[in-house]
Amino acid sequence: MNNTDIKRITPKNITDKEFFYGHKACAGCGGSLAVRLALKVLGERTFAVLPAGCMSAVGFIYPQMAFVNNAIISTFPGAASMASGISVGARALGLKDYKTVVFAGDGGTADIGIQALSGAIDRNEDIIYVCYDNEAYMNTGIQKSGLTPYGTKTTTTPAGKNIHGAQTFKKNLFEIMAAHEIAYAATASVGYPQDYIDKINKAKHTKGTSFIHVYATCPTGWGIPTEIAIQIAKEAVDSGLFYLAEYQNRNFKLNKNPKSFFPVKDYLLKQSRFKHLTDNDIKIIEQQRDEKWEYMRKHWN
Amino acid sequence: MSKKLFISGDEAVAIGTKLSRPNVISAYPITPQTVTVERLSEMVESGELKAEYMHVESEHSAMSAAMGVSAVGARAFTATSSQGLLYMAEGLHYASGGRYPIVMMNANRSLALPWSIYGDQRDSLSLLDSGWIQVYVEDAQEALDMIIQAYKIAENKDVLTPFMVNLDGFVLTHTYELVEIPEQEKVDKFLPPFQTPNKMSFEEPKNMAFSTTPADNLEYKYQQNRAMLNSIDVINDVDKEFGDKFDRYYGGMVQEYRCDDADVVIFTLGSITGTVRMIVDKLRDEGKKVGLLKIRYMRPFPEKEIIKLAGKVKAIGVVEKDISFGYEGTVYTNVNSALSKLDNAPLSLDFLCGMGGRDVSKSDIYNMFISLFKAVNGEKQKRVQFINMGVETDE
Ligand SMILES: Cc1ncc(C[n+]2csc(CCOP(=O)(O)OP(=O)(O)O)c2C)c(N)n1
Ligand code: SF4
Ligand SMILES: [Mg+2]
């Protein structure tokens, strides 16, 4: 379907119906907002699959079930394959007009679940895979994942005199997905909800596999007050440490290309996970950001 | 009219699967299961089998996809062996806890290390506690028939438990025999389409596979155990119904052979049964009172049947292609747990053999019976015996 044919969902016409409530997520949780908004776009004829991780942990505590639509917890590595089975099984039974969506964390996606996800994209399964990225294994107590940024203090990358937190950079998850020549891939942030909603809507109208990588604040794991949860998710994009982009038909597109960046330092030092960073650490982070943007500006659009 | 085909065990499983009309097959290749998934792929290609074939990227995903299929109320099939079975171990417990009646063929094969593609039963026996019904078949005919029965038993509303059909790698998967192919119409009457309350639907949305607190968990495990115990009656009923329709009865939980007045009985699992049956005949011709008990199901365990038989005999030998390191064979441990419920249990010996595909000859079996008779006559025998070892040991 041509992207312009899709009826836009905006704050004016978005449904009042709630599909994810009564859960036990912390106040200000970006992941739960990503799930809530996506389901409003996808509607009740949706099967949601959630691997082990915060969103499944807070949403399915018997007898308090938080999803109005069909939802199921998968094994930690098996979200994409269980969603594939649901999508294919429903088709085999002759079901029409339904969606299958995964909501998985950064660890469940970029680390332990990447094999099953790669397989699902290879088969071009008719599923939407949403990775809510809170940049660590939160459910198990803030350990480092493949999407934890450089310098982050986690419980397995302590910030000490010798090592200042995580020593690796975020995996290029979006580009790894695009390298599969996936039907549709995008990055988003809960700080830019309209952009996120548009992308979920586009995924809804895409045949085959869609992937959306949404930046999702975690006040508990990042050490920030809940009231700045959305602001932080905006600043991550504005500072250039996260970016909004899309991939379709072998084309990359930057949705937001700021002339100047919000100061990295101001974004980082609000969060206790980055409080220990030295000027030199921040220089390394900025340098990495600049290289990335140089590449994106040259090759995308 | 049903017809007969000269086919391998793997092919028999493929045909049994086709006749059971699964909606989706998700599988990953591994020797010696491969022929089964190749045949199924061909059947899907030709349109002979109206099912979706999912080319999953691993066994973990094969099981994960099968659970997704079952969770929307569709019939799922998968097949694996050895390393693949262990790779999906997380999913095995998950599927039984979720009460998804998936049917899986497992080609029994040794586990690395050392690497070996040949048969033994350490793969499935190491997963006895995963909550799957486990049947072990003796030949290709039984393999075909048990796939059909498996769906009927697993999908029974009082059971809703996944089902593993085990057949010995190579000895069964790759040897050819004449197999009677049931007619599709008759199978359709025997096995109606899958219906389950345990599914997600748009009429009745559900949140499935949830978490529990310590306040609720044990009750789920109790129910799961009850379901497995319920399957015993269902297994026996289905065996009878299948026999009435297709003229082949397997005896349900176990199959006895010449046990009526036997003093010494050997218990078997899988394809070795045929060899033991021949030796029983030979010894009977020599006037020795011997018999054979083919254990068909390891889970649920045929405790009642074993106790009933054991009360009448003097010695039991367990032949198994398995060892639980640091103790004894797992089948033997299970049999002895049943024997412990008798006031005067017969003596028992454990014969560990056939591991990694090692041959078990007729004379090996003959010698096991001799050892059992010696034990009955008071001559001391090793309780756990490694059969057909290639080297001398200092024991
Ligand atoms: C096979 C397996 N390994 C480890 C775990 C433990 N585990 C459960 S959730 C989790 C972390 C999830 O992190 P992420 O995917 O980023 O989601 P988040 O909790 O941050 O929302 C881990 C390590 C598990 N459940 N299964
Ligand atoms: S720990 Fe973080 S991701 Fe988990 S529920 Fe709380 S805010 Fe959300
Ligand atoms: Mg995370």
C-alpha cells in the first residue's frame, strides 16, 4: 500500500479504548507507553507476543491480566518464532484480518532473540516486531545488553576507577534489520509519539515483516525522576544519540535531521547511569555520534 | 482399501503425520530425522498435504512456533533428535506447562560428547521430567500408528499434554519394512479436527502463558500431573479404539510377551524388543520360563502394570540404551521405584547397552537371561552391567 493511502491516526481521532492497563510497570515507564500506543493503532484483532522482560513481567501476573486483546508470553529467545507460529497457524485455520505483534526488550531482541527474529524476517512472516529499547536488561535488575550505550553504569558494568561503565557501543540494530531487506523497518522514540504512531500504522499496513525500534525511557534503570521521562526520550533524539529513520524498498530515510544538536552533556548528566562520565568519556560519545551522523547524512535520504 | 508400502521408519512417520492432517509443521533438520521432514516438505509441495511448512532457523524456534500454532487452536507437528531435542528443552517444559498438545517425533540418537549420529535413548530419557508423554515404538508400523494415536491422546480435553513419539535412530528411522497405510477416510473418523478451549480467539480473547506467584504455582503443577495421569486411561481406550478400527492393538501402556508363567522377564524400550522376543522363543523352546515386557510409555509410567507382573516373577532384567552418570540406567531407576511398592519384590539387574549405536546381538540378550537365572540361583551378579564392552575393566 502506498504510504499516503493510510488514514493517519492523530491525537484527535485516536481511539479512547485502552488495551493495556492495570499492569504493574513503574510510573514513567516508556516501554508500557510504547505498548499502549501501538495497541491503540493495531486494535483488538491483534495477537500480542511478549518474551520474558519487563512488559511481560508487569502485564501477566495471575490472576491480574493486563491485556484486553489476545496476548501471550513467549520464552525469552522465542518471541519472533512464537509470533510466526501464531500468524501462520491463524492463517492455516482461515482467519482473516488480524495482526500479530511482538513487544520485546532490547536484550530480548538484539541479544538472545536475534536468531529467531532473523529467521522470521528471512521467511517474511506477516508480523510486526516492536523492540522497546530501555538500553539494559531491566527486568533482571539493570544488566548490560547489546544495546547498552558506551559508558552506561549497569549492575554488570559498574562505574569504578578502572572502568567507567559499559565499554561497548550500541549494536546497529536498525541496520542489521535493514540488511535482511525487511519489508519495513523504522526507529522511533516515545518522546516523539506522533512519529511512533505513524510508523506503527505504516507497519500495520505493510505485508510481511515490519520492525520498529522504539527508544523507551526507564526511570528506574536510568535514575531519573518520572516527570522527565518523555523529555529525556526527546533529548536522546535531539542530541543525536538516537535518530529517527525508516527503511523500505532498499532505501534509508532520516525523518529528523537537526541542524544543531541538543548538548550531549545535558542529556547524559541528568541520568544517574551516566553521572560518573568524565569529559573524555563524553568526547568519545560525541565523536562516535558525529561519525554516525556523517555516515547517515551521506548515505541515507 | 488400505495398502502396504515398503518404507523406512522416517517415511512411516511422515505418512502418519500426513494422515493426521496437521495445520502447520515447523521443523529443523537433524540426522536421523531428516527423511521425515523431507517427505513432509514434498507432500506440502505436491499439495497432497494441506499444511503450512515453516522453515524455522533452529529447534528452539521449531518448538516456539509450534506453541504459537497450538495457542490459536491449530494442529502442530514437529520432529527432531538428540542435540536438537536438547536445544528445544526450554520449549518442552513451556509447551507442557502451557498445555499445548503438540506432537513431535524424536529419532533417538546419542548425545555429544563424543559426537555420534547413531542411536541410543539418552536424549529423550534425559527429558523425562519435561512434562511430555513419551512413547517408544518397536517398528515402522507402530511409528505410523502412534503418530495418529498421539494426536488423539494429546488433544483429549482431560489430557491436553504434548506427545513425543520416540523411534530408535537408524535401526528404525532408516530400515525398511512393509507398512500398512490406513485409509484417510478411516483416520478422519478416528481423529476429528482439533478443538480446544485452551486457545486465543477474537470471540474470547485470552492472556496466556502468564506468571504466577508462589501462592498459585503448585496448583498448576498439580493439574499438570493430573492431566498426565489422566492420559493412562485415555491411552488404553485409544489403543482399543484404534485396534477395533484398524486391527492393530499394541497393549496400551505395556505389551507383555509370554509372561504368563514366567520366572524371569526382560523389560525393553524400543526396537531391541524384536531381538528379545526371538530369544524368549528360543529359551522357551529350551523349556525355560522366560518372558518379555515391552515398556511402551515412559511417561506416564506403567507403574501399575509393572507391579502386577513383578508380583509373579523371580527376576527382572532391564535392557536400556541409557545411563545416568554416577548412578544407573534411568529406566532401571524408574522400574525399581515401582518394585519398591511390593512387599516381596523380585531381584532386578540393569543391562546398559547399545549406546552410541553399539550393536546388541542375540547372544548378548541370551547372556542377559543367563545372568538373571544365575542371580535367581543365588550366584552373585553385578546389578549394573555394561554389555558388550570393547575393553577389559578393573571392576
Ligand atoms: C533463556 C533465558 N535466559 C535468561 C532469562 C532471564 N531474563 C528474563 S528477562 C531478562 C532481561 C530482559 O531484558 P530486555 O529484553 O531488555 O527487557 P526489559 O526487561 O529491559 O524490558 C532476562 C535476562 C530468561 N528468562 N530466559
Ligand atoms: S524497570 Fe523500567 S522498563 Fe521496567 S517497568 Fe520499570 S520503568 Fe518500565
Ligand atoms: Mg531492556
